[in-house]
Amino acid sequence: MSCNVKIACMVLCFWGGGFFRSLSPVVPLWRWKRNVDVVLYPVTGVSCRSFCSAPSEPDPIEIHKRKLFLWFNHLPQEEKQFGGLFRPETMHVDPLILERKTEERAGHLCSPLHVHSDSSPAVNVEQLFEPPEGYCEGRGLNLLLYGAVGTGKSTVVRKLVLDWCQGSTLTQFKLLLPFSCEDLSKLSRAASLRDLVSRKYLHLKKHPLLSGEGDQAKDVLFLFNGMEKMHLDFRIGSTELCSDPNEPLPPSVLVVNLLRKYLLPEASVLVTTRLSALDRIPEKYVSRYAQICGFNDPDRQRAYFAGRLLQQSGKSTRDHEAQALIELLYLNLQRESQLATACFLPSYCWLTCATLHFLHFTDANAPIRTLTGIYTSFLRLNFGGEVVGSGAETDVSSLEQKNSLMLYVVRTVGKLAFDGVTYRRTSFSEEELEQWIGGKTKTDEELRQLAVFRTDVLDFFLTPCVESGKRFPDELSETDEVRYVFAVPAMQEYLAALYVVLGENKSALEKLGRQVSVAIGQAGEDVGAIVGILSKFIPVRIFAVFNLLKFFPKLYDKFSSRNKGTIAKTMASEMFRTEDSHNEDVLDQVEQSLLGVHGPQPKQHTAGQPFELYPIFMGGLLHFGNRVILQQLGCSIQSTTVVQITRALRNYLVRELSKPQPAEEVMDLLVLLYEFQNPRLTSEVLSTIRSIRLTNIRLTSLKCFVLSSVLSCTPPSYHLQEMDLSSCLLTHDMLQMLWPAFRHTHNLNLQFNSLGPESCILLRDLLLDPKSSIKSLQLCDNPLLDSGALTLLEALPENQSLTHLSLMHTGLGDRGALQLAEKLQSHAGLQELNVAYNNIGDNAALALVDACREHPSIHTVHLYLNQLSDVGKQSLYVRGVPSSPGGSNRRVRVLASVTEGSDISEDWHPILDVIRENASSWDRQRVQQQLQVFLRDLEWGRQQQQSIWKRLHFRRVEKGVRQTLRRLEKDSLFPSK
């Protein structure tokens, strides 16, 4: 193995814990070629030269700096989602570091809302290496840097290594040697200190700074990351003394002797660890304690958010949107909200940024990402490969599967989350935490593991509720007990979903049945041959027992599949709960949980907390990519389980979709299918749907991408009867994302979306697309203007599918109407044309009606609420009738007013319905004027009637117009029935 590859493996092993566990997939990227001149980073004094085949002997320390910088500067895949211009130097924000006295070292993390009252001084990493009081000259410092999960220990150390490589910090040390304690704990062979260094850093083999001669070691800094994963024993009887850097010893013994200052006493040592492992190093061997306390104020958090969300690819619109998101986040953090408490940990700041980036910056060119995938990756970054420890293990590898830390989290915190979702609760008392996480009486080993888990991990998921007095008044006791909530509300739903999908909610009998089934199944294979031989000699009754034993696994499989069906039923029932059917769609709820609600509070239709992400996470966890990550975390979801749940889920979803569903529920269903990432299931479920109505849903780029992605799973022959995207705040960019989805619909409704003339280019191309089969296109209340309408009309000669076109209230004028009249004859299939509420005058309207009358298939033209005179209206009705007996004898319905001369128009009711439905978004003064004209026409027509029945009919229509006018004046219009 080359020296470069060895260094690569060393760095990957070093980041075994903390934030950068996912570096391993990038090993093939770094294959250094010989005789190639490169500059890897801007280190002072480093020239452009080949460091593998240089003519002169290179400096090993300079090689060390270059290689460390190359590897520690690399970003994991999860970090690259924030944009192509994302760089480590722009993302780092220093967390708060407090120097602790010996008696303060065991103190827990202080609340971010009261951190300013802490008496401990804030320091930076450089200040930690200043000699303390009583410093012994000639001896190196031992620094212990500790913090809870997610506070940024690994990130701080990573930045420290990069800065040292660039010569910007800790310049008093000529050599920095980082090691992963997790890696060291798995080394089976004894090795000397110098051999251990050369094994990880071949270019430093036999370096004089590590010889132990003189005081050269004063220029060396050892860095041991994740000490809690290594068993250190400082007892003389257990760990021998050693001062020779060439003597082979186990790695733990070498670390202990470095800390004892018996081995290379001049060298300094920096150790990072978690709270539970503080006492593993006796205090007499620690020169200084320092605690990483995360981001203690909104300004640090804001700087962190800006470093990620503003890393876009140079698009000004995205930068503007990102800046707006940061401002909203900052306002929410300043309220001392629950989010501010969560973002006290940099890990949750990362999760917040990743979620917002997913919600707002997803596009068709980005890799497929899901919300479930973000949460699964988040847990891998923080807990990947970790096991539950008690502080006394000597063989970690033997416990990896049995005591996976993530599986322990699911069985404790996940159980609590599931109970909360089941009973609609988000806050928990200390007694409830003890019940679900402490559990029943345990062995001494289990109690030790529980103590470590409570100290290191529990606070990562659960925090005191900062708004308990405001949010949970009915749950507070008379003593105002402290209640605990999940740091991020969605985490409760994720862990509850994982708890169910892993089958942890089974009863004890079900779990025992599984174990018995597996045991009998294995035994059945071994004794099957023997039973076949002995069956000739064994009595029939006894032989039946053996057959029953062989049959039991099949019986259990049926029982197990029924349990999987229960999971699918739970997903479907939670998905379509009647109580939640009129809440905001689930993606809007996620956004509101992060940005807060600015303005009027959304109407809440449920008494308790909605848990609408819960079933969506359950579906997302069944996706293969998430199952692979969970397998790495020790949480296995079998493929047979996925198949059984999927088969049952399809039936339940189809059954629920046979009922009418609100637009919010339809959007949630699309998100579920997207998170599932199962094209076959998606296609089968959508095959039972004939319309997608998302009226009044606030569409975003993500929701458009979800809709387009889901419909792309269907075959080309699949078509919706209707896709209603009216009042969805669509933009031109969103139309581009929805292009594939539009090909799967016959009736496309894009009303009330403020689409401009530039959008007509896309719509024109859509109508010209041979794969498109749009029959009805509704563009009411979009400012297309004449220019947009003319662009759209270019598609009429070649399009053969369009039968209904609505251009009502699109700013169409006489020019556009005349152009439309000319184009009509080139399109033989059009049947209905709506150009109502535009700026069309008498002459253009008459020309349009003449063209429609001569058209072979147009039967209805809408022209009401235009600039028409009374004479013009009368002329329109006359033109709608065939001009001669020898003509086509086909009458064209012209809807221009509620009256036709002195008679009531037979289309008065549809005209009033349209006005009632849309008047709230139209120019109120103009609509009122038109209604007054209708009343005047009705009154004149009524006076011309002799029949009392006709007069009563006029009265009835007048009443409808007056009611509409009054409702408009009171600004309280109701939808038409």
C-alpha cells in the first residue's frame, strides 16, 4: 500500500466519530499520480513541486501538512447538498468554549437562554495552550476538551488541524499527530509509539521529534479524538510504565503513559471526549478542562445558517430567498422559541439548514433527496457505528450488533416517542421519562449503560420545554413541574415511525414467537432427513407432532404478515385522519416549525398536536437507501418486511382514495409516495386516481418536484382527467418543473396564479408537444396580456387535442381578440371559448363571434364583464344565430349578460356562479358596476313583460344579482353551490 493511501485510511479512521463519518466513499477520488506538479493548498513556504518524485529530499513535516490538509479539507456527501460553492472555510462558526475548573468539570450543559450568567471564562483553542498557573517548565500540557453529543467537538478539532496545516494557529508545535481512539481500540497487535505513528503516517517513520532524545518532543502535539471509545486504565498494576518510544505495547498503554508524562513528557496532548468519560483520566493528569457548549446565542446560529444557506450557485433570486429565510429564522430564534434551544447544538443547526435547503432549493437538476433521508443521514453523522458502552468494555467489536447505540435509542427514546404519538402528546414529565427510558429493574451492566446513555445521549433528543406555561397549560401540575419535549418536533415522529417499522412495538408473545419460529425452522432443516427415515417406524400420532413443528414457521409467517398489514393499516389511517384533513399540508407544517408563523395563526382543526409526518416517515424508512444507512446503524429492516408492508399499504391507500379527499390530504399522499421512492407502488396507487386537485395549496419548487416525480412513475398511457392547480402561487420556474406532469392530464386548471406572458412560451410548447393530450386549459386570472395570448395562439394550428380554452381576466384586449378570431379556423377541435372579464370592445367581440359561428365545433363563447355597450350585446346574440336557412343551422351560445334583449338569458345562472366564485379576487368596483348594469337590464326587461310568470322569473334573477352585490359590498362572499 502506498504512503498516500495509508494516510488516506488514517484520516478516515480518525473521523470515525462525530460529524464526519461518511468520508469512506471518497477513497477512490484521491489517486495521486507521479511526476505531476500540483498545489494542494496555500501553505506559506510551500512551492509548486512534485512531492512523490522530487529531485531533493522533501521535508516530512511539509508532506504531513499537505496530506492532512487534503483529507481533512474534504467534505462528506451530506455537506455537498448546500451548493457547488460550499467551502469549509465559509461554513465554520466557532462554538462557545468555556474553561472549567476541576470542581466544575462534571457540570451539565447550561441552558442557551441563561448561558450569559455562567461564571466560567470563554476561551478559544489557541488560549487553551497558554501555560496555566503552576506550570512546570519542560513538561507538555494535557488538555481535556469535552462536550455532549452534537456540540461540535469533531468539527472544532477538524478546524484545528486545518488551521495548523495552514500555519494560522498553534505555530509553536512543529508536528501535530491526530488519532482516532475508536481506531486505536481495535488494533490487536502491540506496537511502539514510533511504529504506531509510522503505521498511520509513513512519511514520519523514525522522525527525530519522536525519538525521545533531549527536549525535541516539546514541539509535538498528540490529538486523541473520542476518548470515550477507548478503555484507559491508569492503575499501576494494570498498565505498566514505559518511557521508551520504541517499546511495543498496546495502544491504550501508550496513551496512558503519554498522559502520565512518563512517555515523551515534553509533548502536549489534546484529548476530546464526552461527559460520561470525564473521570476516566485522573484529574492530576489533566492540565486544563474545557467544555464545548455549542451556539449559545442567536448571532452564532445566524452566522452558521448564513454560511450554508447563502452558498448558492450565483443565482440572485436564490440568494434573495436564502437571505429572507435567514431573517425569518433569526426572528424565530430571538423569540426564545423551542427551536432556539435545539439550535444550541450545532448538529441541530445542520439539520435545520438541511431541511430548509430541501424545502426551498430542491430542483430537477439536484440529486434525489427526501425528508426521511435527511433525518436518517443526520443520525448517521452523529451516531454512525457507535455502540452502547458502560465504561468498562474491553472488546467493543463483540458488542456492535447486540448493543448498537441507535437501536438502543429506538428501544428507549423511540418507545417514548411512539407513546406520545399514540396519545397525541408532545411533552413528558420526569416520571414518564423514567418509565419509558429507565424501564424495569436491570442488571448492573444495563444500569451502567443506562447511566452513560442518560449522560451523553438523552439530552441530545429531549430538552426542557421553554414554553410549557404557554403551550401545555392543561398538563401542568400545581407545582409547575418541568416537562420535556423533543428538540425538534419532527424527530419525535421519525423515532416513533422507526420504532414501529423495526417491529419494536410487538408484544412479548410476538417477539417470543419469532424466536421460536426461527429456532424451529433451523431445527427442521437438520432433522428433516431423520424424520423421513423414521416415519416408517414412528406411530402416526407421534409423527404428526413432527409435522406440526415443521408447520409452525409457516404459521408464524402468516401471523407475521398480518402484523405487517397492521403497520400498513396504521400508516393509511394516520395519513387520512378526519381530524387532520383540513390542516396545512405536511411540508408547510415542517416549514412553520422552523421559521415560526409570521402573521395570522393558521386555523387549527384538531384539538391536539397533529402528527402527519409520522406515516410519511414510516413510508420513507422502507426506501432501500434509508434501509442501507439504518443497517450501518445497527437497525435492520428486512426486505420481506418491506414487501409485506408495501402489499398491504397499496390496498389500504386505494381504499382511502376512493373517498373524496381535501387538497391538503392529496398533497400529503404525494409526499408519502415520493418519500417511499417505490415506482411500482406509486404507479399502482395512481392508477386508481383520475384527478389531482391541489386548489389553494401553496406550491413550492419542492412540491412541484414531488408532483412531477410521482407522476413520472406512471406509464406514458396514464392520464388524469383533471389536474387542478388553481390559486397555488405558481411561477414560471415551477411550470418548467411541472412540464412532465402536465403530459399526464387532459384538463389542466392554472387559474389565479399570476402567470405572465413569458409563461405562455412554455404553455405553447406544451400544446405543441406530441406527447401532450390536453383537452381543457384554464388560465383565468393570469396577467397574460395580448402578447402572452398571441404566443399561446401560435400552438392552435398544430394542436389537435384542445377543446376548451379559458382566457378569462387575462388582460386580453381588442388586438388579442382579433388575432384569436383569425386563428380559430386553423383549429378544428375547439368547442368552448371563454374570454370574459377582459378589455374587449364591441367590434372585436362581434368579429370573434362571427368567427365562432363559422367554426365547425365551437358552441359557446363567454363575453360577459367586457367593455360592451347595450347595442353591442344585442348584436352579439343576433350574430350567434345562423344567418341563413341554408347555413349550418348551428347556434353559438353567446354569454354576454343575464338578459338577451327583453328576455332572461338561459345562461344567467352560470354567469352569476362565475362572478360569485371569483369576485373576491377581482376589481371590486368594476364587478359592482357590471352588477348594477345587470340590475338595470333586468328591471327594463321586466317592465316589457305582460306575463306574470315571466315577471316573477325576472324577480328571481334580480334577487340573485342583489344578493351577490350585497355580499360583495360586505366582503363576505360565499362559494356557489
